[in-house]
Amino acid sequence: MNMPLLQLVNIRKELSIHSDGQTISTVILPDVSMEVRRGEFAAITGPSGSGKTTLLYLMGMLDKPTSGSIFLEGDDVTVKNEEELAGLRNSKLGFVYQFHFLLPEFSSLENVMMPMLARGRYPLATARARAQELLHLVDLSDRLNNKPNQLSGGQQQRVAIARALANDPILILADEPTGNLDTKNSELVYRMFQRVNVESGQTIVVVTHDEAFAGKTNRNIHLVDGEIVRDSR
Amino acid sequence: MLLRSPLLAIASRQLSNKKRQTFLTISGIGVGVMVLITSISLMDGILQSFIRKIVDNTPHIVVGSDRLRPLTPENLADSAAGVYVNLIKHVEREDDDVIANYSGVIAAIMTEAKVSFVSPVVLVDEVAAFGTMTTPLKIHGIIPSVENNIERFSTHMTAGVFEDLERSPDGFMIGASAARDFPVRPGDRIQLTSAGGELISVRVTGIFSTGLNEVDNNCYVNLRMAQILGGFSSSQVSKLYVRVNDLEANTSIARSIEGKTNYTSATWEESARGFMSLFRMITMIVYFLTFFVILVSGFSVANVLITNVLEKTRDIAIMKSMGYRKNDISMIYLAQGLFVAVIGAAAGSVLAFGMIEILASIPIEGSKTGIVRSDHLEMGRSVWYFVAASCFAVLISLLASVGPSRNAARVNPVELLRGER
């Protein structure tokens, strides 16, 4: 089967800003069509305001396009309601953000278990064992019971990656995952993604400013003013 | 460790992270619940003790001397037929304020199935003299052994022996409230004046205290003695006191007695109607004020939840992005409202339990003018006070949580999560 994992068809995204009784509409993405194949490790780059983050959130079903369709495994997600999308995000997608966004009241282990418990997909014991494995994968076996504020920036981001992997997603979306990290930790995060990509064949799309990071992925999508100006594999 | 439900775990940990605010909110609810339970206990206690004392110690139905249909022939002719009778009364009937041939009337009342006892009573207002003191007294003439079935004096004697009244024709029993201004002891002799102007000496045989001022302001002598004092013939009495064995049927029995005897009959509910409606109004005011105490604690709950939601919008966004639904997010904050309400209600119930016992143990000075006299506050005790107040607090708290939890569910993850715009 050669169906693309994710397909964007004529996506248009406008943002309306209300001010002084007037509504100003800004076009972020005029007309984008693209696809993501299974097993890809793609980087979306571009200057600030080029719409790359918007594109990523559309792929992640956190946002809806003004017009156009998005197909995940051939299934049009733009027609689905919020509950269905929440279900899809839980089972098929994993997110990593610029900031770790871990729940501060919970330990690393508990944070990684959170997506697994959202729909009662895993029994508690299985979820715990799985979270331990994932934290081992990101080299944090010795930090299972630490709260986020007891971890370094790099460690926090690795817990966030483990959390993104929790429900064994088919697509991992990352928004500037190294934006807040030093070179050494950025390299570490890159290697985690690469390992997941190679070893489990999970598809990864990363929005990044980091040229070094983008250079090491196997696909580069460059966006300027909401249009794809370069797409190199 | 993570609880079985992640939503409850998030709810409880957010609360325990803000210990001081959570504690203050729980205290607010606790105090509200305590005040409410204590008020209910106080108001219900007074009402119940009043009803209990009335039902135990006063007649359920009083048959009076007023006739429903006058005996005089005012209505001899049918006025609708155009015939009128002009009646000129030369002599007023004097027996209008007595029940004549009372034993016949008692026999008629006793044919009612649910009537247990009927006691004849003669009412006389007398000025009594003891030593240098004189005082007006309300004197009731009774057959002690019969009347005891209705007013239960034998269990309320504070001095002397009840049975002595019936054994001595000149016996005299005085209520505790009346005895305050007229301090006699058993064995003392009191001078009364008969209707014919003759001085009659009676001997104090006992003092009683039922707790109802209406009863305790009275004095009791034997029926015959009262008839002599008041100038009644031996077949005449002022009232008949009736005790029934089915209080629910009280009103229908009273109406039936009226039908059979032609004498007006009032149930204790009818006699106490004024007091009861005043008491209900006071109760409503007390509950209304207490309601605001709980309402304010509801505001406090809303305040804590609004703060929690505002501080946690980012966490809410991340949870939504990982697949938690709107309802899941709402549940977190509804659960927080429920937590503080349940813990607050439990704490308030414990406090109220202690408060009720403390109030019940405080001695108070009995008053001669009130309706019920007691040497301590009559606190009601029922598990329903606690259930009702707790349910109310939980309801208010949940209502206060609805707004914040809806706001939480409405958080749009995109606006909060993106690193770049």
C-alpha cells in the first residue's frame, strides 16, 4: 500500500484579528498541498512568521484549516468533531513542544503515563511498565520519580519525548524541540528522534530554526510567507 | 503514586499544591455547614419539644361551653318563606358559659372510637391570700385521677404527692410558674373566696412543673371545690378536655364531637396556630440568613477554582493535545469543587455535633412568660440535619464549580502551546 501517511490538499489558513470593532483577516497559509510518507523524518524550516508552526498544528489536528482537506491514513480529519479529533490525537499522534509542558505536580513516570491513561487504553500496571521502558529509552531510568522542577532543561525535554511516544503514535510532531536547549542537549534530542525513527519506523515532523538539526533529517521543507519554496529529500 | 484515575489525581494535586487557599475554602464551607446544622437543630428542637410537651401534657381537644347553634329560638321560622319572628329577650340566659349535664356530654363524646379520655374541668378566677400576700390565680377544678390521663401531673411533681389532691377535699396543687410569685410549700393553707362571699381555706398538697408556662401558671383543686368557688351546680362544668389515641384524626374527631354535642371543639393545633405560624416565619428567617453563609462559601469555592484554571491553562492545553476531552477537563474542576465541599461538609458536621452538645448543656434562666419553659436549650438531634446541610453545601459548591470548569474545557490548545506565531 502506497498511501501517504498524511496528505494536505489545498490547505488555506486565515487568522482573524478583532481590533477596534474591525476584523482584520491575515492569510497565514494561502494554498499548501503536500504529503508526508510513512517513516519520514522531515524538518520544516523558514523565517519567523512563515507559517511553519501553523502548518504543524494543522497536521496535529489541534487547529482546523479555513479550507482544504487533511487526510490521515486516507481519512479526512477536517470533517471530524472535537471529540473524535481528541481520540485520534491520543491514539495516533505524539507532540513535543519548545517548552517541555510537563505537569508540574507529577513525576517523570506519571507524566509519561498520562496519555496512556487518558482513554483507559492500558491498565495501570502496563502503563507504568511501559513508561519505565520509555524513560529508559531516553536515558532517564534514574529520574523516574523526580518532579519536572528537579530535572535539567535537557532532561525535561527528554521526558516530554518519552511522553510523546507513550501511545506508540504513528506520527510524532515537534515544535522547536531544541529551541530552548544548548548544543549538547540539542544533539541528544536529535539522536533520540533519529533512534525512534530508525528503530521503530515512526514518522517524525519537526519545525525548527536549528539549521544543524534540519541538516541531519532526511527531508527539508522550507516555507516562506506560507508557501513551500523548497522541498528536498 | 498516580491514582487509578488521572483526572482525580490532577484535581487533588492541584488542590494540595495550594494548601492555604484550599484550607481556607474548606474552612468556609465547614463553618457554613456547622452554622446551618446548628440552626436547624435549634429551631427544630424548640418546635419538637413544644409539640411534644403540648401533646403529652395538654388536652388534644378542648370542648368549650359555646354552642354552635344557639338554644334560644331566634330561628323558629323560615325567613326565606317571608315569615319573621320578633323575639324580645327579657332575661339573659345565665348558663351560656357552662356545659350543662356534663356527664351526658361525656357519654356522647366517649362514643367516638378514637377518644381515650374525657376530663371535666371547671375554670374559676380567684384571688388567693396566703399570710399577708394576695394574688390572682387561675384555678382549675378537676377529677385528679381522670385529668392525670391528659395533663400527666403525676410525672411532673416537684414537691408533694399528686395523689394527695384527690384524697383531700380541700387539696390545692399549684404550678411552678404561679408558685414563683406565690411561694407556698406543701402543707401551707391558703384562703380563697367563694362566689357566695364565703371564705374557704385550702391546703397545698403539691407543686408541679410541666415546662409549658400555659399549664404551669395554673392551680388545681378538686372539681367539687371549684364548682362551689365558682357557683356552679354539680352538673355544670366549664370545659371538657379530650385525649385521643390517633393525633392524625384530631381534626375530624373535633368536628364529629361538635356534631354530636353542639359544643365548639378546638384541637391543640387550632389553639396553637398563631404561635406555630409565627414560629415558622422565624424559622424561615433563620434559614434564609444561614443560606447566605453557605452562599458566601460558594463564592470562595468559585474563586479558588477560577484561580486554579487560570494558573493551569497551559496544563489544560497540553492535556487536550494528548487527547483528553472537554468533559475530562471539566471533570477535574468539578471534582475539585466536590472535594472541598465534601471535606468541608464533613468538618462542619463534626463541629456542629460538638456545637449542639455545647449549646444543649448551657443552663438558661427559665422565663414565666414564654410558651415553653426549660432550664437548657432544647436542641433537636437528627441525622437528617447533617444530611440536608451537607447536601446543600455540596450542591452550592458544585454550582460554583460549573463556570470555572466550563472555562477550563474551552481552553484552545493552539494559542497556548505554539512557540512561534
